[in-house]
Amino acid sequence: MGPMTGLRLLPWSGPDGKPCYLASDDGQSLLNRRADEIEALQVAMGRELLRHARVLLEDRKADVRELRFLAERLCEALRDVLRVAESRGGRLAVQENDGDGGPGSAPECGGGSA
């Protein structure tokens, strides 16, 4: 990842559950690299959970408790991956705006919480 400007949505929440942001022009800073590692881990965990879900859903003997647990983990994984997508989309928008400087060249990045 190269240099960036603006705020980066980090893949974790603050103690109060609100999103955390990093202001840095150094895309290779320790905190940026750690965030990249965590994002990669979250995406990999989501993939693995999806594989597990397919197996469990094919099992006719799976009970409600197992399915509820699976649904809770899938919700957590989806929340994490959506945060990764929002963060990466926001950084793409900044890069596109820096490239041509024209208004409307990149989609707006919402400030919602995950």
C-alpha cells in the first residue's frame, strides 16, 4: 500500500463501540500495517466461516442451537468484512480524488458505524 491522505477507518472499534480512524500520510506506518494484517485475517475468517456454514446447513441433524450460533458468527463476520470494504472504499475515493482532483470522481464514503 502506498502513501495515503485523509482518514482511514480501522478494522476495530474504540472502547465505546464507535469507529476508530487513523490520520496518516504514511501508508507503511506500523499502525497501517497492523490494520492491513487484521483486515486480511477478518476476510480469511469470513471465508472459513462461510465454508463451515455450507457444511452445517447441509447437515439435516443440525439443531437450532448450532444454527443460532452459526448465524451469530456469520453476523460478526459480515460486520467485519463490511467495515473492511468501507475502509478500502474510502481510501480508493481519496486516491481517485488525488489523481484528478475533480469533484464527483469518486463515491462518497459514509461515516456509519459497524
